[in-house]
Amino acid sequence: MGLALLLQILFYHPPSFQQLHGGKRTVMQEVKRIDFVGIFLMVAGLSMFLLGISWGSYASVSFQLSSDPDLHRRLSSSLDFG
């Protein structure tokens, strides 16, 4: 691990922000272009989908796969992706 860190410090030189973007935009202009609402909706939809899938696998233990809470999470997450 120490050797890998040493080699990375010695040989890895990533391009700067200006080299990547050609000096056309500032960092603040790039941040303003990020779709934060879309990111939030995607994370919320994925979370609901994964909760529905993981909780649905324990259908025989806690509740039926077609129960209201599980269906609500699956349907609302599928609407988010659609």
C-alpha cells in the first residue's frame, strides 16, 4: 500500500481545472450548470426502489409482497424513473 501511494504521488499528475475546461468557464459557472433537482430526484427514486426490493424479499417474515407500503414504494420509484 505504501508503494502504491508513493508511485501515485510521484507519477500521477492530473490536469488542472483550466486545462480540462480550456479556460472558458469558471468553477462557479460549472457548479451553476449542475442539475441539483434532478440529482435529488434520482437519489430519492433509487432509494425508494432499493428499499422496496430489499424489504420485499422478506415478504414471508414481515408483510406480503403486494402490501400497501411495499407497492407504494415500488410504484413511486418507478414513476420517478419513468
